[in-house]
Amino acid sequence: MNKGDEIMWKIVIIDDDRHVLQGMKQVIPWEALDAEWAGEATDGEEGLQLIRKVKPDLVITDIYMPVMNGLEMIELLREDEFHGKIVILSGYSDFEYARQAMRLSVMDYLSKPVSVATLTTILQKVIAQLEAERIKRMEHEELTERLGRFQPFIQKEWVKSIVAGTLEPSYRMDDQLPSSIHFWRNVNHLVIGIEIARDARLNAVSTADLNLFRFAVSNIVKEIAGAIFDSYAYTELHGTRSAVVAHLAPSLAHEELHMKLRHFGTEIIESVSRYLKIALRLGVGRVKAQWLQISDSTEEAFRAIELRESPAMKGYELYQSDGSKQSQDLRPLARPVKFYQELTSAIKTGQEGLAHRIIAEQFRQLGSRGRFTPSEVQLLAGEMWGVLNYNLYEFGIVVDELFSGELPQHEIVMLTRLDRLEEWLAKTVSAICSGREGKGSGKHRQAVDYMLQYIHDSYAEDVTLGDLADKVNISRNYLSDIFKNMVGDTFNNYLTRVRMEKAKELLLEKHMLVYEVASQVGYKNVPYFSTLFKKYIGINPTDLTRS
């Protein structure tokens, strides 16, 4: 029982001698033990009913009693799965009784008469164990509850690792799949790679704004994918790349699949161009029968983009991998999606040694392909820097603060050999890992990742920093500093920017009035919403409804 915030341990006493019952009640130091008397009984049967009713933490019982003896009562309690502690206080020091008591997991066996000091010592020991078990149980419940909160994030990371091909070998078995995606074992899979085309406009925006573009693209992609495919998974990869895994019925006809892909590609490219004024390139991998082959379809999808293979429809940058040829003009990296995912993951966790081993293995594979021309080396260097530069934002690293001298991209023009490119990449990664010192522990990075995902999923709700501080078990003020340090923006400002981008998207669709959009993104005060919209987007929300 709780008394305020204090735990009061409930003790039941069972003995057929009422003098013993009264004496025990008087000599037990209840207050010192943080304990309370919870009832008494004079036989085993009466004691059994009492224990079942009050569910005490500790039972002190005699053995020899009428109707039902103490050992019979204890045996029935164990069948009931009673988890309280039991101490036997008996007038008989019989070895056989003591042996039976131990078999029934009794805490102690005392012989009458017992001194007050001995009884108090035994009860202190029992209650100390009860307290230790309570703390352990609370820690387990807290851990379970926190894992439950992070479960959506953990599952998304699982899906990303399957799509990128970075799943640990020990998990590459059907019985290791999370229960929510068990159905993957019974369907076919096809990956559609999505790449935001970098142009002069996008190169001029900040990495924070680029992240909002990615968020907006993901909203559009998921809405259209949900309307076209019966089942799909969406995951963001490195840089400005993401992927949709379409889960297909084995009976789906080739013509119907081709029609779905054309519809998906048309809708995505046109919607993103119309609402966001940016261009996408889409690549389609080949259908795979096994979920472990999904990463192969991913590589094929992005290789189709890189090599501009087999345009699936005229006038749009949607490419289909046919797997029958490799362009000699550009030899792509060996499994680049997996390489970049593993490399950026190593940087994210500060594992510089692992990052260097990943680089060495990748360049060993590249070297086995033959000689690379100077232009090919520079092309690879530019791609590598582009991926790393974008991910610096995700890790909370500001480039200008990280490199005091010339930025690494200024050195790309000097790279003409594969070995020099490897040295340059290793040196750049070391600088990034060093720059991450003081930027927060892995726990803090995980907390911020959870916060970002929560904001993007729940922006329409009353999201507060205080609520999230409780969820990730970090103080509000400290969490505010961690968030700003890693994201480069305050919590409230980032939340508002996400809401304004979603509001812009809804207004451009012209299906809702301004007050409806305001409510949809979490604002009941329409004038206040309009003021914020003008501040962040640069125009009044009514201007978009009229355009």
C-alpha cells in the first residue's frame, strides 16, 4: 500500500495461538520497517482466504494449526502463484518440516520462542529483498514502456537495413522478422528508388530546408503509394535518396504491375513538381521472390537512375533496370546504397575505425574492376562528398565549424586516381568523426531521432517539449539544448516549420479552406496561423488558395 510516496509493506500473521498473534503485533517495529499489519488468521484455511483477499507482501505463519496446517496452506498458495515472501515461525525444530519449507521457497524457518532482535533482523532482510525486487520490477517496466515508445522507430530502422542490405547476418532468417512484417515471407517485392535532383535552387537552400523538402516528398510519396499498392514500405536512405518497397501478390500480372508503376511514377513526379517545384528521378528494380533479395532490387533501382537505363515512360525520369547491360561511360560503385548506409551509420555512432574498414573494403572492390579514368574518379568524389555533406546535418555538424581551412569539396578537382580518392575520403571521415566530439552521446542522438520522427508524425497534435522530455526521460532544459545542438534549430521553431510546410502542401491541393488547414496542422487561432505562415513561407495563406 502507498502512504503518500512511501511504500508500506503489508504483513499477514497466521497462528492458532492468540497470545502469539497479539505479541507479534506488539513487538514488530512496524514504522521502522515501513510495514503495516494487514490481517490475522488462526488456521491454514482461514489464512489462505485472507491471503487471497489482501495479497500481502509477507506472510508469517505457524505449521501446526487446526483445519489446515501451514505447509498445506503454503503449497496451495504456490499453486495460486502467490509471489509474496513467507517466514515460518514454529514451535517444532523438525528437519523434515524445514526441508519441505525450503522446497516451497520459504524465506526463513524460525523456532519459537524467538527474540525480538532476531525477528526484527529476519524481517529487515525480507523487506530489503522485497524493496530490491520492487526496484528491479520498476526498472523493467520502465524499460519495457520506453522500448514500446521507441518501437516504431526501431521497426523503421529494421526496414531500412533490409532495403539497404545492411541487416546483420544473424537476423537474416524468416523467424527473425518482426511480427508486423511476417507477411513479407509470402509475397513478392519490388523497390522503387527515389532521388531528389540537385539543381541550382536546391544547392542554394540550407540543409535544414532540404530536410523539409525531404519531409514533404515523403508525405506525397506515401499518400500516392498507399492509393496504388495494396501494401508498401517507405524508408529514407542516405543523402536525398529514399525508397518504396512495393509488396506484390505472386499472382499479379506483368501488365498490371507495369500499369501501376507508370501510374505511380506519373503521379509522384507531377505532384512533387507542381507542389514543391523540384524534380525527382525514379528508378525501378526487378521483382524479387524473397525478402532477403530486396536490397538487390534497391541497387538495381538506383543503378537504373545512374545509368539512365530503359525509360519506363517517355518524358519522365522513371527508369527500369533490365539487368542486361552495364554502361561503359559510368561504372557505378559496388552496391553503393549499402556502402553509403554502412559508412554514414558508422559516422553516426562515432566508430571511426569501422568507417575506415568500410572504406577500405569498398575501394578494394572498386580496384578489382580495373582502371578508373580521372573524370570517373572526380565523379565518384563528388557523389561521396554530396552524401556525407547532407548527412552532416542529420548528425548535428555544421561544415563551417568543422573545417577551419578549405572545405573538402575544394580538393575534389585534384583527385585523379582511385588511391588518392580513398585517402581523401578517409581523411574527411576522420575530420567528421573528430568534429562530432561534444555533439552528444548515442543516447542523445537516439532521443533526437525519436523527437524528429514524433514531430513529423504528430505535428497536428499539441506537441510540447515537456511531453517529449518525459517520453525520452531527459530533463526539459537539457533536452532543449541537445535538440538545438544536433538539429541546428530550436524545438518550437522546427515544429512550426514542419507545420507550415504541411499547411503549404494542403493549401496547394485546394481541397480545404484556410481555417480547415490551420486546424489540420494544429492551430485553432486562424489569424495567428496566418501570421506564422506569412513569416515562414513568405506569402499569405489566402494567396495560395487564389493562385
